[in-house]
Amino acid sequence: MSKTSFEELYRAGDWEPIRNCPGRYALRGVDRYLNVEAIAGQGIQVSEHQSNAAKDTVLVALLAGGGVISYRRADGSFLHTLNDEEGFERKLKQLGIEVTATDAKTKRT
């Protein structure tokens, strides 16, 4: 079942606040190879980005009330973060990534 909002995804997972990052949470207690679609839900569109501010590939899923920003490491594992609207905007700006409604509708390859 797809989780289409920040609130639904927050309630469904074990999210720990990221220190000194208001509105941002890291997922705990899951298989570190679980992909973004398994976290955000089937049908949620994920865009893929490279950023000079991150050594890993950045995957972004736009949700109502925020979004998921995940980092795919070189070994294929992931670090998943859930972000409310403010945390999502702030982190995307820091990464130099712009996400639009069009990006959210385009499935990554």
C-alpha cells in the first residue's frame, strides 16, 4: 500500500530525529538494502540525482507534507530520511536539487 503523505509514512515506520536537523528523521531498524519504493510505497515516483554536496546518489520522493530523501551508497545499501515540508525544502536546497511536480511524475531509470 502506498503511503502518500509525510504523516502516513511517519506513523508506519521507526523514524528517529536527525540531530540538529529539525523536521528530518532517519529510518531505523530495517534492512539497509531496502529500496526507496519499499519505504515510500509502490506507485510513489522517485527521481534520482547527483549532488556535489553528497558522495552518494540521492533519491527523492515527493509526498504530501514533505518527502523522502534517500542516499544509495556504493555498496547498494541505503540511508532513508523522512522530511517534513520545511526539512525537505532546506535539505534539497543544501544539496542543490530542485524537485518539481514534473519530477515527481517521472519514474527514475
